[in-house]
Amino acid sequence: MIGKLKGRVDEIGDDHLILDVGGVGYLVYAPVRVLQSLPSPGEAAELHIETMVREDMIRLYGFSSRADKAWFQLLMTVQGVGAKVALAALGVMRASEIANAIALGDTAQIARAPGIGKRVAERIVTELKSKAPAFASVDTGTISAAQQAKAAVPTAVGDAVSALVNLGYQPAQASAAVSAAVKSAGEEAEASTLIRLGLKELSK
């Protein structure tokens, strides 16, 4: 099995690239976010590879980090989620963002990915919620605290996180800031208070 490829970018398509490794061109499918971050054709690139072997095909999937590759594998354990849907999710969110969205039960964030509707997003959250902290690339304590906070005051915490995301912050940053705000203001704090303290936390 191929676990990693290092070579030169030969061609970049809408959903794939061709990586020239020692004169052999490997067709590698990858998330849009990865394709957009690749260097220009002719320049060196390195990708973590997931090799999928079936009776009628062998297909390579490439990722910029081990975390993204791990989440690709994990997402496909969910019923109704295949390689195409998993790639779509990783095309709009980093591994840490997916982990935080699942930990906080934020199905709307997951449903942003093309091909993921409300039902599939709910299934991803339900089936992977217990696994999200272990696969997060951010501090797992932050995620655990955010889970507890949301369980205690779901509306205030959810509204605060959504507000910070709407202001342009990444979901991982927003959830961590709101978690810190809950620790400071208490579990009964209103959304407006959590937003204010969250912004203060983000400005540090």
C-alpha cells in the first residue's frame, strides 16, 4: 500500500492532481482545500496517501496532513458517507474544525460541505461524537469543556459560537473562545456575555 508520495506536481484538476514521482505520474484525488494549496506545476509536493482497493479499481486519495487522512477514514465509517462526501467535508473544513463541529453538535457547520444534507450531518455527529476529541488536533480539554458547556446552556453557547463564526473567526477558534468565556462567566451566562468575553479572549 502507498502511504505517502513525494514528487513534482504535473497537473491539477477540479478534484485531482497528477504527481510525478520518478517519472511515474500518480493520479491522486484530493479535497478542494488541498488542491488549492498545492504549488504550481513543476514544483515539489508531498501528500499523505490513502489507497483504496476494490475489485474494479485502485484509487489514491491525497491529504496535506495525517489528521486529514485520519478523518477521511473516520468519516467513511458513517453510514451513507463515501469517499466523495468525505472529500467534500475536508474540502471546506480542516480536521480540527470537523472535530469541534461534531463535539459541539453543530450540524449546520458540517452541512456546509457539498453533498452533505441535514440528515447525513446529524448522522455524522451522532456516530462520531464520542470519537471527535481523540481525533482533534486542538487541545482535547478545550473540546471536552465545550461539550460540557453546550450540554449545560446549549442555546447561549451555540448562539455565541455561531456569532463569532459569522464575524469571520474559524469554528475551532470560536468554540475555544466560548469555552473559555463559560469558565469565566459561569454556565448560566447569556449569549451576549459569552460573545463579549469570547471576543476579548480572541484579542489576546
